[in-house]
Amino acid sequence: MNKTSAKEWLTKAWHNASGAKIFYDVSHYTDVTAVELHYAVEKILKSFLAYENKKIPKTHDLVDIYELVKNHIDLEGEKVFLDQITEYHIEESYPAFDRRMPAADEIKEVLDFTLGLFERVCGILEINIEEVKL
């Protein structure tokens, strides 16, 4: 088991999640906040693979990643969030003018899910949450 690698993934996840919280708190653009939330959840889930020294897939599909780690955490009842958050990921670096702006209440719900997931995963991996909030 590689706790150090898992901590690194969770630290980066915290950067995205806490950034999303700051954006939400100041009513920043929800599309930007949504991208941060996507990256946070992706890194949180991938921390399980890092912990097991498994290959980290180059995918941003959260349902696919969950399928690789579901022996660690049960998110079956919350897969709707994984589908929803996967849609927040952007492949292109140029503006997509037809991209929807998630509603603030949707962002709040996803933010709460993400912060809760972060805490759950730290607990499952027995990682002190304060050590990854750098």
C-alpha cells in the first residue's frame, strides 16, 4: 500500500475542492466552479488506485473510475452525481459557447457531495485530513 501517493492525490484534490468552495462562496462563474469540482472528484477517486500502486487510467469519466475502485467505497446510490460531474469536464481549451452554466443550487449540491466524499475517502484510507489540506 502506498499511503504517500494517495496523500499526494488527495492534496491535489483538496486544492481543487477548496478552490471550488471559494468560487462558490463568492458567486464565481458556475462553469468554472464545476470544472474544479470535476477535477476534485476525479483525483479523490484516483487516490484509491494510487494507494494500491495501480496504474492510473487517463480517463476523466468518473463512472469508469468508480468501477475500478468500488471495492473500496460504495457510491452506487450516488452514481447520478458521478454522471453529472463527468459532464462538467471540458476536453477543449477553446470556448464552447453552447456550454451550459450549472445553476448555483446544483453547484452547492455537488460541492457538498465532493467535500463529503473527500472526508469519507480520507477516513477509508486512514489518512489524517489535516495532512492533505496543505
